[in-house]
Amino acid sequence: MGAGIAGIATAFFTLRSTDRSVLLLERDRVAHGGATGRNAGQLTTYFERPLASIAGAFGLDLAVAAQRAFDGAHDLLDDIVEESGASVRIERFDGHLGLRNLNHVVVHLRNNLVRLQGGLRTDACLVSEDAEFLDEIPPELASLYSVVPQSRLRGLLEIDDDRYRAVLSEQKGCANSGLLVQEVLGYLLDRYPDRFRYRDHTPVERVTIGSGRARLETARHHVDAARVVLCTNGFVDHVVEDGAHHPIELHPEQQVVGTIGFMAAFIEDQPRPPGAFSYIRNVKVGSGEAPYVYVTRRTYDQLDGTAPTLTAMGGPEWPIEPPWDAAAPFPGSLLGTMDAEVRPFAQPARPPGRPYDFAWHGLMGYMDGRIRVIGAHPRHAELLYNLGCNGVGFLPSIHGGEKVARLLGGESQPSSIFDPRV
């Protein structure tokens, strides 16, 4: 259920590595949902929760295994593109996160310490020699950062805002996730005509699990299946229940508490290199304040053969107030606020008040624990999950699809922080 990047990745790896037949159901149009069709296209593997916090809750080994799995999704994406023959452009580079205070720096250095202890590649951290808190950074973290002139930070962040006193750099990338899904869908239809079908504009109203089977009901039809995988980003108007009509739910930390993310984009007059930037704006990581603004630049391939730069920016988030309407107009006042507050990060040279080429909003399906849910329900093996937004970036969906495919193929998987719980 769900024909975004999570559903397509799950179908791709299931068809590739098992002999199962797959029916892909989408309530709207393929690749047009709130996550896959309405994003900035970043490829990133960080969690929307500090890795050190995850290690504290689940243990170092499980936290490191989870981070390693997400890091490896870059290779899984390359496998999908190569095998499907997709023409979508994949651009990779070092992305940069701007940090403003001691809390920001210490939290991210402790994340780096978890990476180091687990044998993972650490992210580069540069701290300004002018940082007021330089002497307050704990000595045990000294090997995890370098001190540089403030001008170095300005260059990496591409802004002249000296409130940012440190930069964290990691491997990132960008791609058109909507185009990728559409191209992979076409490949699956050609490659597996006897085992793969899809239906869009087919919202599922009820999922019933029982007697070793799953039944999915739409307004006019029903589907009986051996397994059902929810790849819905968590935002659908359906009921999931057992044969006695009792709701099937997960642990409170695995419930969706998402928001609506608002984005706008413009085509650059002068092409610039692809890039991904985030700028923390809250005082304390995890405080509940608006956490950051983000900017993604990618090559914008057009039908006429030209390839200018598309610069997308976002950051404002509103709580979900159902029902969410994907066709609702972008609030004009909010676009004005973004133009004043976010545009200077995206392109300081762009004059205020200019029209934007695109403005859109999409669902960010966070789980309450800020960790994706991947795997089979502990009491209902017929019900599996690959859902939940991990923040920005669609690589976690790809890892989830590959893991679910292994489960559907009968392979036993070690425990992970993503396991569904009750």
C-alpha cells in the first residue's frame, strides 16, 4: 500500500529477490504523495533524533547497525538505478549543517563519537576560532573537531551570518524522487509482467488481518493476499484490524505525529553546483521549536535539453489538522514569510519579493520516537511496515524496502531499532 519511494523500493526488491507476486496500490497517483512527490529531493542518512540519544535508548550496537544500514542505502539506490535503467540524475557531494551554539556542537559531536566507537565514518566538524563557547567543549570530544577561521565557515555555508559558529559536513546528494519512482515503475511492469501489477486512484478503506491472510477493501473491490506491507507515510484514511474487528496498533513511540512541511523553489539565473544545506535555528536540539531551515540545489533537467539549477528551500512546519488536502493552495502569507526569513539562506543575492517558480506542501510523517518502522508486526506476521518519515531524504525508504523483501523471502533478520513494537 503506497506507491511512493517506499512502496516502489519494497516492490523492486521483493520482485528481484523472491518469487512472490506483487500488487501495488496507490490512493492517488504514483509518486504524487505527500512525501515522494512533494519534497526537495535530498539524499541523506541522518536521523531526526540524535544518534547518541538512540544509542542511549537501544544500546550502541543497535544504534550503529541502524546508522550503517542507512549509510548503505546509497549503494541500494545505485543498484535500483542501474538495474532499472532509470535516467534520473543522481548528484552526490558534501552537505553542510550550520551550528550556532554549544548545545548544537556537543550534541553532534556526541553523535560522531557513537560513529567512531562503532567503526563508522565520522562527519567532519569545524568550529570557528571566534566561537564564544570554544573553551566549554568537553575535552573528551577534542579529537572530533578542528578549529578554523570564521571565514571558512562562511564559505562552506555560503552565508555571511556569523551567528553560525560551527559546521558539520557529511555525504549527501539529491535526486528527483518522483521521476525515479515513475521510471522504476515502468521497469517493473516490463520486467515482471506475470508477477507485478499496480492500481492508482485506489484508496484502501480497511485492512483485515487473520487466519494467515490479509484482506484489503476498497470502495468497490477487495484484495486477498498472503501479506500486506504498509508504505503509506502513515497518513491514510483506513482501518487496520484483526478478524475480531479489534484495531491493530503499534507502540505509542511508533505512532505518527507528523507535520506539514512547506517548500518553495526557484530556477537560478546562473547555474550553481548542486548542494544541500541545513541551518539550525532552535536554541536546543530537540526542544520542539522550529528546528532548522534547509536548502537543496540540484540540476533541473528539462525537456528542451537545458539543465539550469533548481534551488528549493523549506523549514516552516505546521501540525497536522486532518483532513490534509494536497490540492489546497499554498498560504500566501507563509510564502512571504519564507521569502523574508528563508530566502537569504537559499540565495542571498536574490532580491526579496520576486515570484517563485514553485511552491508546494507535503506530509512529513514522523513517528513519535523519530525512528522509522520497518518489519513485521510482532503478533501478525501477515502485516508488515515500511513507513515513517526520517526527516529529509528518501534513502531510509529504500533500506526499508530491501529489508522487508528479505523478510518476505523467508530470511531471518536480527533485531533492530526499526522493529515494530506493541
